[in-house]
Amino acid sequence: MKYLGYSIHSGAENMRLDLEMLERAINENVEEPLFRLYGWAPKCISLGRNQKDDFLSGEIDSVRRLTGGRALLHDNEVTYCYVGKANEHESVIDSYKKISGILIDFFDTLGIKLEYGENKRVSTHYDYCMLLSTGADVCYQGEKIIGSAQCRKNGYILQHGSILFGYDKTLLENLFHEEVKGITTVNEILPDMTKENFVNLFEKFISL
């Protein structure tokens, strides 16, 4: 796997870079999967490819993702993006698990045991992504910590997702008009972990 590093960009630039990764892989027939980590500045709401945007107030930057799913607030988090060849014999759910397994294995090196979530739906008006759980989501002791989405093009998969470090509960509930519950964060599990240290440890892990 080729690791492309960590950087911080606006929402529009991050989505452009994700698309660029996918197009590069397709155009160059890249065999080795590509993986990058990134942050967002300013904070930004990303919408699923086909999600309605009528609830946006304009107070926070917003962008539309390449992938489907529900809205996410990108604030106190680290985001990942994986691009690699799709296996035509592998189900969508299995491909999610294989890619998310990279992160599960990394957290295991930190002494944190993550697991895949249960398939369940939560009644939600604006469909905040982290309140919905599928068998492909990643949880800690039953609470969601990583939310991911995927798209496919010309035999390649792009999967990206949000690794929560912390969250502003009041801001989320004001934005999405729903109670935020059933989620956890890196800093709730590892209070002393900084994003810088997290990224450095991941870089060492991915280079092994």
C-alpha cells in the first residue's frame, strides 16, 4: 500500500484530492492501493452524493462527496481515503470490512479493540451519518467511532471515512436537529492522544 501522507485542506479541496486519487489509479492502472489521511479547515459539512441540502444554514462550509450516505460534520477528526482495485468476487459489505480492517488493525496496536457495528437504523430527520449503524461501520464497545462511505468506478473502489477525535454535541444537535448519542471518540478512549501523535503512529504502522 502506498501512503500519501497527511494534510489539511478545505472541504472542496479534500474532495478534489480524493477524486484525483481515484482518477490517477484508473488512468495509470495502479495495482498498489493508495491511502491518505487528512483534516479539514475550516470545519465543513459533507453531504452524500444524492442527499438533499435543504437543511443547510450557510453558517458552516459545505461540500458534496463522491460517495453516498448521510451528512457528516468534519471538525475534530482525522479523515482517511483509500483507493484500490475492486474484487469482482467480493461483496460490497466485505470490501468495506477489508478496508476498514486496516484501521481496526491500527487501533489494535494502540491497545484498542474495535469491532464492526450491527445493522440498525435510528430514526433521524436529517440523517446525520454517525447515528446510523451498519455491519460495515466501526465501533468501540457498541458505540460508533468511524463512519465510512464508498463509491466505485472503472473497476476501482474509493472509500473514505471520518475517525472521530471529539465532537461538539451542542453544535451537532443544532445543525441536525436531533439528539446525538451512540457515538464515541478517540479522545474519550485515549485522552492523551493528539492528532499529531495519532498520524505519526499511523505512518509507522502503514510503513511496516
